[in-house]
Amino acid sequence: MTIESAGLLLYRRHEGAAEVLLGHMGGPFWARKDLGAWSIPKGEIEPGEEPLDCALREFTEELGLPAPHGPYTELGTIRQSRKIVHVWAVEHDLDPSTIEPGTFTMTWPPKSGREQDFPEIERVAWFSPDEAYERIVAGQRELLDRWAQSVPH
């Protein structure tokens, strides 16, 4: 079964240069990783939900902030592992220190029977396109290429 997700790629112009916002994934697996451990805010589409509505909802759930208003530039879909991910770019500035990430619960350590809560996104930061390309999970790099080609910056 294919899982479908949707998300937003935020960008801004800062001191004359374009930057994109990425979130460092939360949880113990990603805790000591940096390169390849960042993602756009995204999440699973619920039954009957429109992909853009999901992207906006997930932004709010993962960052604890209202989703930015458009206009949105559709970047299309990518395949990331078992998922199909629908993505939109939107120009919007935010202060990374203002996020209040949502959490998820998992058994940790494995087989311990102990449930622990972890942030969905541990922190967010603005990166130049080159820095973002190094940090974003490999399956999402194509999104940065599409953004660079379709959004004036």
C-alpha cells in the first residue's frame, strides 16, 4: 500500500539571498545525525483530505505555528521510500525560536515496553540552497531542484 504525504517548503529572501526552512527530524534515530537528517514539514494525508489542506495542517501540527498564506507554488510529487509526497513552496519568514513542535510516542529503548514522547521536528533553521542540499534527506533533494527552477528568488 502506498502512503501519501504532503508538505510545505518555506523560503525567504534574507540579506539579498534565498534561504529555505528545514526541520531536523525528532526522535532517537536522528538525534546524533545532521547531514541527511533534515526535512520539510510534512505528514500523512488523511482519507478524503486534499493534499494542500494536509500540507497546511501538518505545518501547524509539526511546528506549532499557523500555516503561511499563499500564493503556493506546486512543486509536484516525489517518491520517498514507500511514500508519495505532494509539495508546495511558499514564501514566508518565521523566527525558528518560535516553533512549538508536536510530538509522537514510541517505545524506547526498543523492546523495553517504555513509551516516550519525542518532538516530530526537533528544531528548524534557515539554510542557503547549497547548505539545504547537504542537510535534507536524500529523497527530498529533488524538491530543492524543482524549487530552484520554478520559484523566482
